[in-house]
Amino acid sequence: MPTLRPTLVAMMVSSLLLPSVTVAQAPADAGVAMLEEVVVTARKREESIQDVPLSVEAFTSEELQRRGIQELKDVSLFTPGFSFESYNSGLASPVIRGATQQNINALEQNVSTFIDGVYLPRGYVADLALKDVARIEVIKGPQSARYGRNAFMGAINYVPARPVDELELAATLGAGSDELREGTVVIGGPVVEGLLRVRGSYSKSEFDGTIRNTNPFSGNVPRPGTESNLGGYDREQYSLMLAFTPTETIQLEAAWYHFDYEDEATPTYLFGNANGVSPVTNTNCGSSLFGFRLFCGTLPAARALDYDPRAYGRQMKADVYRVGAEIALGERFTANYIFGRVEAETFQIGYSDSNSATCPFFGPGCAFQNVPLGELEYDSHELRLAYDAGGRLRASLGVYLNDGDDLNLFTFAAAVPPVGAPITTPLVPFGAGWILAGNTTTLTEDTSYFGDVTLSLIGGRMRLGAEVRRGTEEKTQRNNASGQSFDSKFTTTTPRVTAEYDLAADNLLYASAAKGTRSGGFNVTAGLAEEFRVYRPESNWTYEIGSKNTFLDRRLQINGALFYVDAKDTQISSLPPNAALGAFAILLNLGSYTSKGFELSLTARPAERWAINAGLAFTDAEYDQARDIRFIAPCTVPVGVTPVCPANGDLAGRQLPRQSPWSGTTGLQYDADLPFGEGWKGYARADIAYQSSQYVDQMNLAEVASRTLVNASLGAQGRRFGATVWARNLLDENYVAGSFFTPGSTTSYAPIIGAARTVGATVTFRY
């Protein structure tokens, strides 16, 4: 890849200069299709994606289907500069522009996720596989001024499909390899003409997973155990939305979304807890003090794993309620209100040993741990008053209130190895033999005031914008076991300024500076001195210049952005001072980092039947200063052993973990008229996604190898019926999708094996 960098940089510079170059606009050809306009709500109002001075990727429902995108990790494949892995199903960790979240089980995320404008506070509810969506938006760069709630490096919006004025009836049925079965039914339309509309959906999906489990007891286990392959699931979703328009100036909405997920164990293997025991790989560097070492090199992939089938992934039930109102107050003022409520509970049991035959970690029992485990209830209110003076001046003021109650537990146990088949008793997260290591309740009250103003100059060709949010978060965290309680108040101010200039009607140049923040918190269970109990919010300033361009009568779009991120007070996992064997890592504000890079995207309709899209991103994220990191026992180097960790705990110059410096995607689609009758259209499509290698740990010792994945689909669609055959990971790439690293006296790595090739077919009906 290094030899490509000069060329790639040249491409980026060229794309940013394109608006200043005169491009001959070819006469419109009636036989050549134009690019469709994509409308997004990244700035909480509907506008063309080409008019938004932000780096935004949006996937419509049609694109999601044709590209084989089913959940958030698939979205990340086709969004350069965005990495995601749903570690053990419930520990979702999105990464944008290299801003890696150190503790993936923390309450707060580096990237905020919303469904229909309602904030989803935990990773286990943020990773959704919505079936009835209008689009999914990924907004890069700090969005704290606009969204608040930890939009530290961006935001993800799930935008559900809305009721319409005509009767809708649609059904989708699909089947595929590894016992994939799925179906969705949607019904909607007017209940009272011009007054009340409704839309409801139901979906059910089952999958056995693609990675073989070689454990001798995997063939027949009771739910919620993991039967047969790893990576399977059984999921149900419901949604209901009502839209009420009593007058021309008042629009009211009420919606309910229900999720019932039963995920089997993620295909992962664990090593590092006991030196030389893992059947997949051995830790291989650092000292062997206490029998624990580090791993240096590339984590190997596998297509078969020995995983105790009594373990399982995320078991989640969640409900999201939303009430919205939009009221026009004369010609220029609009009031918007959103109430949201999120209720969720989850538990899972992960297998934490390295060998199911000997169970050496705890011995003689097999080790299991339960995380995430808990429940939450969050209520939010947002009231916003917007002013629009015919496009010359836009402004808004608002207030946001959020009140949350979050219970988080952590248990682990050594269970007796199964003897004889079948297994008849499932593991549950509590009971005899389980040790409660964490039991905390977090109460959060967030109040923030926000506003923005945009002024148009030079006949509307230039626009200057400013946004700001002032937030106060009162947080209390209680150790339910000891009764010890901590509380603190975190106050943040997050501004954003933007300058836009239209070099031509379809050529936008913009520049922005924005501050993002991520909330602070507590190390309640660590039993530390006062100065280590609270960690502060972390922040970043991101500077971005970009350009969005449409050429050739809307048959070519080229967008690009350059960014520079300066992050401070970085929350880094570290052992507490004088940590003893078995100590847990905590979060401390120990460093700073910078991230710089670029993003490019191209969409084209070069001929009547052809469509092309491509994207490329480069991110260079490294620590500037990160001293006094207390690593782990293996970094204590005896005489004669080469050190692998800096003696002073300094990470300066090392890359942030769990992010790929290079990522890219390209897609090619061919459309055709089919001889099946009037209105029948067909298509063939292939998509390629690439991510370069990424480090797993802060010391940059272990890494995940690069991978290239190919999806393909072939479909036909008539006025009522359609059919698609598809393949995900068409070339059956064997790869590690990601890995997290747990620092501590019992260091461990957990590589996640990516899904093998899956093929299937889908039929659709719509009325």
C-alpha cells in the first residue's frame, strides 16, 4: 500500500480542486439515466446530501438490499473511514476517523446512535438490524453541537420508513445457506383520508451461523445455548407508527419499535490467560511472569473453533417509544418536539477458557463471564424553535433533557465441564457458583441548551454558520454491593463554525471547525484513592475542508474531505497504581492523540445501464502523549528478555487500536429491461470492500490482518413481484473481523472470526 499513497493523495487533491476547473457539461441524453437525489436529515431537516457541509454516507432501503447490508457491521464495510464490530453481540463499538473507544463495555460511546431521533445509550441497543427503514445515515466528525449525547466523533441515524397517503402492502421472504430464514411484512396507508395514516411492520429472522463449532456437545443444547455453528441468531422486530395531521400547520407522530434478539455465541477464541494452552495460538512475547504473556504478530483466522455450547451471545429485549410534533407558527417559525423513551434489558454468557477439554484457566471448572448484563430506562425531551427567513437567515434555539437509569452487572463462574450428551440444563447468569464482580447503577440527568444560525451572503452563494451547545450532566454511580456512591457534574460547551461557498450551482466548497465531547464517569469498583475515582470528559477539535460536486447533467458526483483531529484528556485503560495480580483495569485521562486523513467518494452513471460507486479513506491516528500507562505483568521484563512495553508507559507515536488506516469500497451495477412483461427490470451488482490491517492493543504488538470482501446480487423486479439471488463474502475470505484486548494481570485477546460465504434468495411482493 505505501507505493499507492502518492497516487491516492493526488486523487484527493484533484477532487478538491475540481470545482475550480471548468468541466464541459455534455448535452442531456434522454437515454442516459441521471443519479437520484439522496435526501438526508443529518442537520435535523430534510435536504439533499450534496447540500450538507458534512461528510455523510447514506444508504437507502434499495441500496441496503442490493449491497447485502443487513446490520451495522455490514454498513461499516461500505463506509470508508468507519469501522465497527459487535464484539460478542452486545459490546458494539463504532469507530469513526480513528477515535477508538478504549473500554467497549462503558456506558458512553464515541459515536452516538439514534433511531428516529431518539438516542440509544448502550452498545447492546445501538447495534440493530432494522428491516423497515427509509435509510441509514453515517455522519462523520463531531456532532456534539447538533446532537449532544456523546456524538464525540460522529453519529449514526436509523431513519424508519414513514406512513404515506396510499395503501401499502409488502412482504419479503428469504432463505439461504446455514439455515437462514427470514421474512418481513409491512402494511400501511390512510386510516382517515388526509387526517390519519398508519404503518406497521413485523420481521422474523433465523440463522445458524457460518463457523463450525467442533465441541463434542454442540449438536443439541437448550436455549439460550449455542447449537451447531457459531454466529447464529433468532430475532424478531415489530414497529408501529401513526401520523396525524389535524390541520395544515400541525403534524403529530407516535411510534413504537420492539426488538427481541436471541444471538448465539460469536465465533471467537480467547487466549492469553494461560501461557501455551490455547489450541489456536500461543502468546509469544514479553515475560512469562505469573504465566501470562503478550502476543506479537498477526492474529490467525479459523473456520472451526472449540467453543462450549452452553455459552451464548446477546439476549436482548428493547422497546423504543417516540412522540413527535411539528407546528408551523406563521410563515417563518416552526416548533418541533420529540419525546423518546428507551427500555432495554440484556444478558449473555461468554466462554472464557482456552481449551474445553482441560479448562485450565479456573480448573477443574470451565470459565464463563457475563457481560453485558443489565437493564436501562431513559426518557428524553427535545424542544426546538426554528426560524427561516426565506433562506437568507436560518436560526434555531432549543433545550434537551435526558433522564436515565442504567443497571450494569458483571458475573463470572467456573462451571463443571459437561459429561455425556445431550446438555439438558442451560447456563443462567446467576446462581450457585457465580461470582458477582460488578454491580453498579448509574443515574444520569442531562440538560443542554443549543442554538444555531446560518447567514447567506453574496446572493446566497456564501453561507456562514455557527452552532453551540451548553450541557450539564449530573451523574451518580452507585456500587450496589458495597453501598458506596459517587456523583459528579460534568459541564461542556461544544461549538461548531462552518463556511460554505458555491463555486457553481452544483459545486460546493466548505470548511468547518467543531468540538466534540464524550462524557466522564467513575471507577466505582476499583476501590481506589479519591483522585482515581473520577475520570473527566474527553474532547476533540476537528478541522475539516471538503467539496461536493455534481457534473455531467447529474451523471457524476465526486465528493472529498480532508480532516485533522486534535483530541485531549483521552480516556485510556490502565491498571491502578500498585496493582496486584487479578486487578481490573480502569479508565484514566492519561493522554492525547491526533488523527488526520482524507475521504473520497464517487458515484457515476456513465451509460444508460451502468452505475458505479467508489469510496476511499485514509486515517492516521496516533498518540501524541500518553504517559504513565500502567500496562500489565508481562511488561515487567526479567534479565535477558527483550522488553515489549515502554518502561515509562509512554505510547507517544503509536497508532490507536481497532481502526484500519486504509479502507475503500467499489461497486458496479448493470441494469436491464426484462422480457417478462411490462415494467420488469433486472440488475446485476458486485461490491468490493477493503480494510487494511489494524492494531489490537495500545502497544501496537498484535494486529488483525487486512481483508477484501466481495458481495454480489442478481435481481428482477416487476410492478408487484421481485426476486433476488445474492452472496455475501462471495470469495469465502477467511479473516478476523476484529479483536479486543483486555489489559490486566490476566491479559486476554478475543479475535472475532468474520462470517464465511453465505448465499441465498429473496422474493418480494408489494401492492
